[in-house]
Amino acid sequence: MKTNFLFFILIVLGLVSCNQMERKQETADTKPSEEASFNFGTWITSNKDKSSEDYAAEFKRYKAGGIDELLINTATDVKELERLVAIAAKEDLKVHAWMWAVNRPGDTIAQKHPEWYMVSRDGKSCYDTQPYVNYYQWLCPTREASRNHILSLVERMAKVDGIESVHLDYIRFPDIFLPIGLLPKYNLTQDTEMAEYDFCYCEACISAFEKIHHKNPLESNNTAIDMEWKNFRLNAIRNLVNDAYEIVHKHNKKLTAAVFPYPEMADHMVRQRWDKWNIDAVYPMIYHGFYNEEIDWIGYATKQGVTDLESKNVLLNTGVFVPPFTSAEELKEAIHYAKDNGAKGVTFFDGPQLTDAYLQTIKEIKGSFN
């Protein structure tokens, strides 16, 4: 009896050992494919006056330089997107439909509805008083009509054949705090949450908040430390994203977004907590020059985002801003910081900034990764 039991234990141990060896071999076998999945992309803005032949040459150049995907802003023009998707497909380039979501400057439908726009704490509407720059015309993500308009645009883009994702940009509130490197441009010091940059205090937001919390944020002694009011706005963006996710997936596409560098920073600066969203991939804009940071900060911010997404099945592609780089060697350094800290790709802003030297570097790095 004891002999049979010992024999059974030896068999079990043998099976466990074999299974562990198989897992190790499986890990070793899958590692190269994981390396190969590291992608390079670039954001570009379409020009309807540019010929298809010129775009074909541009896309061919990107592909030859190691670029895998294009995030194209056509200002939600479906026909223009379809034209560029067809050209990109010939070069085996994936296309994401990049759209400005909550910030909608020049939106002819929205402009017929002044009540749709965000209102600042000092009572000024983005409809006719834009904070910072004249293209900041933000729609309220709480008001049913304005959020439905945004979601209708999401669905319009999701219906386009051949795209990988609908890529949301400006999916947040206006900057309550600007990146520190941009403050001199506006001759600003932002030590507190200034009323003219604090949104949204429209009737729809205040009414919805009062129904939940039985208080009016305009009567708060210090809105900066009113966590319910802050969370209300974080949730307004989250709910909009989650609804967009359902719409996009209904059309068998993915939802992606350009976001601020990492969740805690995004929360603080623009009421955006992207680690709590239903989304397939995020492209944090880790633009080190905007924050007076050195290149290694790209690795730090990437790691922060990757860590916050550990429990979610969400990919992170590090976005970098090309102009601050002074050489191809610096660009190479940035790519390695992103990859070494868990990014699944690097995306460049923007395509026209990618010189021949930069594309050659990207191509060489891509070859070394594969």
C-alpha cells in the first residue's frame, strides 16, 4: 500500500516538473514574438488639398523608416479618412481615426447650441470666451445633448472600414494647470486652481451634482479640496469613454486615446483618470520638454502608467514630442527608456517632424528589437 502511494507521488512530481519545463520553454518560445510586437507610430493631420500620389510617397517613406501605424486626424471627415486608409493599406500601415473629442473648435453643429459648451467657475462659456488659446472650445461631457453629439462622431468614425481604432484626443477638461514649461508663454503663475481655468460649472453639471451630493459647488469655500466635485468631473469623462468603448466595439473596432503622461498627473492637471477607463490602448503624451524634464523622465512616466495598468488588459504606447530632441541619438535614447519601462510601442508627434535621420534610427532600432 505504502509502495503504491509512493509510486503515485513520484508520478505527480514528475508531471509537475514536466509541466514547469514546458512553461519555461513556452516562455522562451514566446519571447521573440513579444519583442516583435513593439510598434512605432506617428500622429499626422490630413490635408485635403494634398494629392493621393503625394500621400502615397509620404506613407511609403514612413513604412521604409520603421513606422507601423498612422494616427490620422481628418477632423471627423469620413471620406477623407477612407481615402487615406486605402493609401495606407497599400503600404501595410495600420490607421487609427484620431479625433478631437471634448474640445471641438469649429464644430458647426455644436456652434448652433451655445448651451452645450463648458462654463468656467467665473461664469464664462467656452462658446465665446476661450481659455488660453482660441481653439479651446470645450463641450460639456455631462449635458445629454452635447455628449450624444460627441458619441455620434465616435460612431461615425467607427463605421469606417479598415481602421484599427477610434483614437480619442482632448478627452478631458481644459487644463486647470498648464505644463510648467508652457507657463512663460502665457505669462502665468498657477499656484492655485484659478477660476477662469476651472470647468465645468454649467447648469447641467451643477444640477446633476446636486442630485447626488445635495450641494452646489459654486457655494464651496474651496473647490480645489472638494473631492466629490473633482470626482464628479473625473467620472463624467470616464462615463463618456466607457460609452464610446461600447459603441466602437459594436462595430468591431478598438478604442484608444491620447492622454496626459500618467494617471495621477492627468488627474491633477486636466481631470482625467485614464487607468479607470474601459479602453484598449492609451498613448500618453510624455512630452518631456513641456515639463522642463530630461529625457529619462520618459522612462519614469512610462513606468508610472504601466504600473497603474497592471491589473487591466490595456496596452500603453509612449508618445514623444519630436522637436526637443537635438539628435537621432537622443531619439534612440527616448525609445529605449520607453521600451525598458514597459511600453508596447512609441508614437511620434508628429509625422512631418520625422527627418530622414530619425526614420533611419527608428528603422535600425526596430531591426534590433526583432
